[in-house]
Amino acid sequence: MLKKRVKEVKIFYKSLISYIIINIFLFVINLIFSPGFWWFLFVVAIWGIFIVLQFLRIFVFKNKIFGEDWEDKKNKRIYG
């Protein structure tokens, strides 16, 4: 369980770093080639929603909904 949690946190931080670096790159491309229309904001917003959802799943809810704790409780209730 602990190794799985560490792996999830590691994946989140990698996703966050990728999000920041790629969106900076997209901002620069947008600024150079089409400064009149800020299309990179669509990528920032949509991808940002997924980053926030990933953050909530890992750090806020911590697999409370249908996680291993839930499975253990159900198994004890059903099988004694």
C-alpha cells in the first residue's frame, strides 16, 4: 500500500512538472506565432482540470472512495 502511494505521488509530481514546462513552451510558441489569439489558455485550462482532479484523488480523497480500506471493510462485513 505504501509503495503504491509513493508511486502515485511520484507520478503526480512528474505530471505537474510536465504541465508547467510544456505550457511555458506553448505560451512562447503562441506569443511568437499568433499573439492576437491566446489559444494556449485552452490547453492550460483543460489540462489543469485533470491535474487538479489527480491532486484531489491523491492528496485529498486518498482512495477513500472504493479504495483498499473500503474493500477491507466490505470483506470483513461479508465474510466475517
